[in-house]
Amino acid sequence: MPHKKGQSFTRYSEEVKQEAVRLLLSPEFEFVLIKPSDASSIWHQHLELIFVLQGTGCLHCGEGAASYAIREGDIFAVNSFQIRSIALDQSALALSLLISPTFITSVCPEITRPVVNCKSFLFSKDRQQPFDLLRRGFANAFRAQYKNESQLSIHLRGKLVGLLDDLFQHFLVDGPAIEEQNSANEHLRAATDYIHQHYQGSITLADLAKHTFLSSSYISRIFHKFLGVTFKAYLSQVRLIHATVLLGSEATITEIAYNTGFSSAHAFIEAYKQYRGLTPGQYRRNIKEQPRIEKAVNPTETVDGFSTAFSSLMRYANVAYEEITYQPVDTTEITVDTKKTIKPLQHHWKRLMNAGYGKDLLNGSVQTQIAKLQREIGFQYIRCKGILDDDMMLFTTDVNGNPNYNFVYLDTVVDFILSTGAMPMLEFSYMPSILAQNKPSVVRRPSIISAPRDIDQWGDLITAIVQHLMQRYGQKSLRRWLFSPWCAPEFSGLGLFTWEEYTQIYLASYRAIKSVCSDIIICGPGNGIDSLEANRWFLDMCKSELCMPDILSFRAFMSIVPGTEKGGLDLNRTNDALDLAVSGDEQYLASALQAIRGVVKEQGLDLPVMLEEWSNNIWQRDLCNDTSYKSTYIFKAILENYDSYHAMGYFSASDQMDEIAPAAELFHGGFGLFTRNGLPKSAFRAMELLNRIGDELVASGQGYFMTKKDGELQIYLYNYTHYDMLYRYRHTTHLTKTERYNVFNEKRPQSFHIRLDGLEEGKHTLRRYHIGPGGGSTFDAWIRMGAPEQLNQEEEHLLDHQSHPLYSRETVHSDGSITLHAHLQPHEVQLITITG
């Protein structure tokens, strides 16, 4: 629809408006040929599939700088209500198939407004199988129409249904709830219709609310949720689309700005630069400078002047693809301005690491592993519990019942922690057997959880320990350490003590610690973070007894009590774990933090919340702990909750822990970042990569986290897959010593297509680090080795070497922007760094 000399702006704008109306009033499905001269910047309510028949062009789709180069053979989809603008070069052609929501609903009633992510040009040649299926369906539907293969409309409809089936099966993405779609669909249509009819004038959100009889807040919400843009951004896109068409006319920039609703030429120019990445004048010059292509060199025209433009499409008709095995892929597109930052980062996850029990830190192998952690990552605190267990030999009595204190092992533990550059977090647990009322234990090691026979003796014991530490290490040091008065009050649920007894123990410990040094930092209570009633009770008790901790500490092992989750199963109970299942909530840590902050707020408190222990479940024989699944869990848990918690103490550093009987197998599914002989697992390698996170957050979203520091950009990507329901309730169908990836939900590979703007022009070095079943996982390397039961020294050395992430390096050129692609299989993480 070129602008003719002398044609008025009013008439021209009306023609553009009529084009949009024609599409709104189109039938259930329609093929439309797109030419360079057409007004190809369009909005409508249809789902649109576009195939590039010949030539090249540029697609702008959605808000901001989402622009793509397109060429012959490309096929892509534009969702309902999504603005798209296509600028085709001379001699280029594209074919559009418009499918109305009415038709889609008639063949698939459960989907009223599908959202698909389908762009073939984002994928390499070896990943075109699903797009070839679409090309075939598109070609067959087009042939059924132009050849009039059958007089029955059901024939063409059947072709379209097959096309939609392939499109939805491979490219449908999660969208808003169907009920909300139904209620918002008509409202969106009314609002966007009004915008398209009145974009040339001044439109405010209040104007739109008045004419659509909707509230301003509701309009803002449905625009953001269903169109992915704000009201103002949508209005600006509509104006820019019409302005782009007018740039092909002889009108001045000022006239175009005025006739498309912009307040001034300057406002138009600034908006256009953000939209297209160049000024209106530059765009106009580009149009004029495009070389004319003579017919003699037109690749899609025969010497007799007959067009062969549709050959590129029709070669796909009736091609069989049944022999192709294709795994659907989820796609995430990201555009980031690297010059902007969201917030500074404090790296709270590195404040704490669990070393296990006091006696564990007397073990040379465990000490080696902790030392490696500190060299490679460097945690601020090393937490250890069980310092009052009998194997620490700290408390005994003589024949007259007088207490004897022996601090040798405790001093050895503290000295080692300090030698690594960390500070200790000491939990005064559990109960020396000679002082315990009862002798129960919930684990196999000598840890007794019981109230003391004499509460005064307990208070004296805690006082003696703190006084000894004060004399040995000094008050200045102790004021920086962390102390927990005792174990979690929720253990009362196991019948080990009463609430009243816990109050006595905690209060005696709290007062003993503070009597030595009132500035010592106390953490507590150590409950499960989802135990809201127990946590309410604890906070009430602390308020009434004036013994509130300085930091609220909790544990989080994604555990739930069977029967509390809708649709759950009966738990398969074992002797090696508490009777708990794994939650189906993949955002467990975020949900739990929100809930506990609600409880804290109820109490009128403002305290930092720390995870003193966390992991993916409470099972110490979860064979998945050894796999690369654990690296994706580490990435997800830390990145999606970055700096939300005051500290995140992963549990635990080593597989060497005697809560249950030791396993004969090296890869037995322990909690640790290292096997018992010190081989790094994928979880440790994931933390090594996370240690490179920059100091400023650039962007974050589902599956990605971008930061920068000292001229380097860090891009973290992950494709997390949760346990399936059978395994969450401890049913180990399909799980063996060597086959450990069959107990997860079905998950597609994830492709990320990332455009980075704001970079310096010139060469950049791009480095990639991969952890997944194919590399960076000691367990998977062991499987490839043949899964030997016993390892010799050479095999251990080889496995240690293969535990490092896969690495690649390339040089890329930037004109201010770089576009990069990453493809992640389930249970895979990547770090991509970019330096100038």
C-alpha cells in the first residue's frame, strides 16, 4: 500500500485502518500473500503462520528491540493480539495463513487463545525437524485450497487440523488460565480496537477505561499478562507501525509524527530508535538506497516470466517425515541491555556451609574436602553440630557426680575451621548421655535428643564452653561467630521432649551464652521452614521470655507430610529416612520464605531469615544425589532465591556422615558435594561455577540469571527437572544403580536465544562451561567407564579429571550487539562468560 504523490494523510491512514479491519473480519482461515509494497505491520486476533517464499527481510515482533532477519524457507508464528511488522526486501514474498480463534476453539475447545513460540530462524539446520513438519502441513493446506482438491470443506479443515496438531504439540507454551482467557478475550478486543481506531489522537488509560467500561487497573493487568506489554507500550507500537508505513511517503518526519499521535517529532524519533534501533531518517534512507533487482537476475522467475515463488513451499507437500525422531524443544528468547543493572548482589549463599557433626571434622578426608571448598569457593561460616555428642568426649563426671570438661576435640574442630579462613557456627547439640533423661536417637550415630536430668548442669555446661572459647580465641572473635542454643523444637513431635522442656533448655542456653558475652550472635530455632505452627510457638515463647534470636534459622529439605498434598500417594517407608515425601512445589524455597516472613510479620518482628540446612530431600540414599540432576537443583535453588535469605547453608559438604550405616558403594546417593574418597560431584562443580557470579544483576527469569563484574558478563542457564510423583513418595520404579534418570517428570530440552545489546564494538571472547550427563558429572563419567565397583588409583584420577565442566571458547564480533544460542538437555546447566 505505497503512498501516492498528492494523497492526503487522512485517506492514507484510512487505508491502513481498513487493512486492519479487513483482517479482523476475515473468515475462519485465510491465506494472504505478503509483498514488499504491502502494509505489513499488522495487529489482529488471529493466530498467524508465515512462510517466507523467497528473498529476505526483517521481522519485528512484540515490544522493544525484538527483531529478526528472515529468509527463504523460514516459517514462524505470530500469536493473537501480537503486533508484528515485516519489512521485505525487493522481490521478496511471504505467505501468511490466518486462523481465527473461532476455528481453533471448534476443533480444540480446551484452548481458547493458544500461545506458541515458533521461529525456525532461531535454530540450526540440524534442528529443523519440527519446522519441516509445519512446512509440510502448511504446504498441504495451501494446495488443498488452491487446487480445490475436494468440494467438501472438511477436507481443507482436516489439513488445517493436522497443521494445528503439529504446531501445538511442538510449540505450545504455558499461557494464562483458560477461564481468565475467556473473560479477558473480549475485553482485550474492545480495548485494542479502540486504540487502533484512535491512535492518531491523545489516548490515556483513563480514556480507554471510560470507553470500554473497564477499570484502569484491570486494563493494565490484562495488557501485561496477555499481550506481554503495558498499555503505553502497546499504543506506542501501534503508532510506530503506522509511522513506518508513512516513512515510504514524501511526508516530513514532523508531519508523520503529528499524524500518528506522537506529541512531537523528537518524541517520535526517540521512540523509533528504541523500536527499530535506528532513526526514522536512517530507515527512510535505507529504503531509498535499496538496489533494484532486475528481472533477469530474479531467482524465482523463469525466462518466460513465470513466477516460481511457491516452489520453495510446495516441495514440502506430501513429504514423509515419519522416520524422523524429534524431541520437542522449549524456547526462551531474551533481549538484554547489558549497560543496565537491576541491583547489586551480596552473594548470601556463600555465607554458610555445613560440615556435618563435630566428630566429622576430626576426619582427615573430610578436612581435605572442606579445605578444597574454601580454596575454590570460600564460605564465610562453617557450621557444625553434635559438639556435645559422646564421641566428642566434652562432658563427663567423676565418681562423685562432679562435672569434668574436656575441650581437646572441640578446640581441634574450631582450629581447623579457622585455618580454612572461615568462622565457626556452633550448635550446642545434642545431649551428653550422662546428662540425658532418656537415651533415644533418631539416627545411628551417638546423637541423643533428650531433655537433661538437671537443667542447672546443662546451663553450667554451656557457660563453661563459651567461657573456654572466650579465653582461647578472644571476645572479638566470638562476637563474629554464630551460635545455636540447641536443636529444633519440632523434634518434640517425635516424643523426645515436651514444649515446656524445650523452653527450659533453650532459655538456659540463651542466658548462659549471653551471660558470658551479650554481643554473641544467636541463631535459632532450626525448625523446618514449613512448620508454621511450631515456628509461631517458638516466636511467641521468645517474645514472652525475652530470648529472641538475632537471626531466625530454619531447615528446608523440600519435605512434606504424606496426605497434605492433593493427589499424593502412600509413602513407601524405610528405616533410613523420616516418614516424609518430597514436595511437588518446584518453588519450595521461595514459597516457604514467603510463608515464614508472613509469620514473622504477624509477630511484629523484622529479623533476618537463614537456612542453616537445605537440600533437595531428606533421604541420605537418594541415588539421584550423585547425578547431574543435583547441579540443576543447586542452580535453581540458589539463583531463584539469590540474596533472599540471609544465608543458605547447603547440607552437606561430604558423603562421610554416620547418621546411617555407611554404604559399600561409592555412588550411594549421599548428601555430600564430594564422595567419601573426595571425588567432586556435579553439585560441587555447580557451586564452582556459581562462585563466578558478578556483583551486579543484569537480568533474570525462568532458567536464566545474568550478571556482570569487571568488564565480564556472566550468563547462567539451567534446565531443571523435578522428581515424578512416584519417586517423590519413595517408590523406586525404574531406578537402578546405573539407571538413575528415569524417576523425573517428562521435560523437554530448552533452547535459549539471547540478544545482548549495549556491548562495545569489536571482538569478544565467549567461553562456555557445561555440566550435564554428557560432562561435568563424576557419576556419569563412572557409568561411561563401565560402573566398576572398585576403583584403582588411575581410575580415581580419571574420574576427578572428568568431573570438570565441558569447556569451549570462541571469538565473536559485536557491532554493539551479540546474539548467541544455547541448547540445554534436561539436567544440564551452563555458564557463558563474555569479555571484550
